[in-house]
Amino acid sequence: QVRLVESGGGLVQAGGSLRLSCAASGRTFSRNTMGWFRQAPGKEREFVADLTWSGDSTAYADSVKDRFTVSRDNTKNTVYLQMNSLKPEDTAVYYCAAKNIVTLRYDFWGQGTQVTVSS
């Protein structure tokens, strides 16, 4: 079982920056691909970014490319999402997720952290 806890959300003005953290505990494996998703009120959940736990393979949604950076610190079992040049449309609850090694689906999710970007 993988447990994920997000932190770092908050209120920020447009153009500002935030860094989200996702701490993993329990049974963790280096093979877990980690992902960031977000969901705004009245919107469907959307993919933001992901990376393999081992290696440097990453992917980003077009809406956040060149503004967001996903990274990791395996010694701390922590994944980060650095968000720069934030826009009001980035306002959402951000979730960290881990792929199930067996099913290859994102079966493990954190509780989410609210990011609000003011105009």
C-alpha cells in the first residue's frame, strides 16, 4: 500500500510561484511512476505532469509546459511540482498519484491540496 500526502498549496497572485510536495510512505517502489493531476470546480480532472521514479522521463500537459517542473528526491520519497508564472486558470485542487505497478493505473492518490491564483 502506498500513502501519498500533498502539501504546499495556498493563495498566490498571478505571476507568482508555488512548490507542491508529495511525500510517499508505506510500501514504495522505485518502479512507481508518479503523476500530478488537478481538478477545478465544475471541471473534469486533468493530467498535469508525471515522471518515472527512477530515471528522468517526464511529461507535461501543454497548458503548463515551460511554467511547471516536476522533480523528485528519492532519498526522501518525495515528488515536487514547481509552478511558476501562475495564472488564475491554474486554480484547482492538485493531486499526487502513483501508478500501480501491476495494473499500470493511477490507483494511489493523495488527499489533494488547494491552489488558488488571484487576478
